[in-house]
Amino acid sequence: MIDGLEKSIDRLIEGVKTKIYGNTFRCPVCHLELSMHDVNGKGLVVCPLCGIVIEVTTVFGHILAVVHDVEIKRHQPKMRLHPLSTHIPLGLFPFSFLLSLLLLLASFIFPFIDNQCFLGSFYHYLSALANISQFMLITSVVFLLPAFFTGLYDWYFRYEKRRYRTIDIKIVCSLIFLVLALIAFFLQNAGLVFSAETGLIATTFENIVVAAIYFLLMFVSLIILATIGHLGGLLVFGK
Ligand SMILES: [Zn+2]
């Protein structure tokens, strides 16, 4: 069953990737997968990972990538600020989501358990957990900004503003993440998701609907953040 699920997810990812990337080929040197959208009007592309200049032609429908040269004057920043700055949002956001999921689980369990039992003794910590989740959420949003701008700086100097489909996706995904995560934060900050007193989701219809929207926003944001991180990893390690 897990194998079947994995294959379905792989097929889904491949389908989305084909739609966004179109035809792809691999760099003959480092094997990084590149898109035909990355090739300029003269049929040339510089591999963002290894700096090889590749000429791309199509022979009988097959993409042929030929190594021409190596980019020698490549900007090599001493302080790699972008990979460093990505660790805070990538590290904190999943924990914010995890704590929110714990509070969701607690909202199902705690109304039915005795406050005097062992599990009930944790009741007083739930509002603090909601605050920590909210703090991690806004911290990851705020620290995505330096990650975003140092990424743009790298693209400007290291990649000389060349258009790569991977970098376009990273920029668009970062902006979408900022919007979705900020909406999730404002919902949580307004006390519409978790009650300020108990830390649990209130059982009114409005609160349940807002909580459902909040968890959907958090889930989609997590997928987007994982995609940004994964693509960034490809630009560093290739595979
Ligand atoms: Zn390469």
C-alpha cells in the first residue's frame, strides 16, 4: 500500500514537473537536470552548478547537450549567506506546524479526559504551546526575507541574472509562501484558531471553519517550503 502511494505521489510530482519544466536534459558534467526554457536564443546555457557552457541542439527529436567551455570568471562569494539564512525558516516552520497538529489532536482528546489524570496535567501547558507555535511561525516568515534577498543577490551576481526555471520557481514559491504563512499567522494571532485561554480549537462552527482554512494554509506552505529547499539543494549538490 505504501509502495502504491509512493508511486502515485511520484507520478503526481513528475506530471507537475513536466508541465512547469517542459523538456529537460542533464548537464554532461555534473548531471544537474536543466530545462529547455533555460537555453538562450543562441542555443547556449551555463550550468548553474558546475559553470560549464553547454550548446543545446535537437537531433531527430533528441536533445543533444555539447560542452563548449567553462565559465572562468564566476562570482564566488566568501560568505554563502543564502544557504545559511535558509536554515531558520526551513528549521522552524515544520515545528510550528507540528505543534499546531499536536494542539489539533489535543482539541479532540482533552474535552473527554479528566483534568486530574496524568494526561490532564498537561492541560495548563496547551496555551503556551499555541504561543510557541505562533512565535515559530512568524519567526520563519520574518527570516524568510533575508533568505529571499540573499538568494536574489546570489542570482544577480553568481548567476549573472540568467533565467533558470529552477530559480524562477524558487522566487515565485517564496512569494506564495510569504502570503499564505502570513495569512495563517494573522488567523492564529487574532485568536480565531486556538483559544487564548485553553490553547484548544473552540467547537463553534466559525472556529472549526477557520481552523480548517488555517491547517490547509499551513500544509500548503509546508509543501512549498520543502519544494524551495529541495530545489536549492539541487543547485548546491546536483542530485
Ligand atoms: Zn553542470
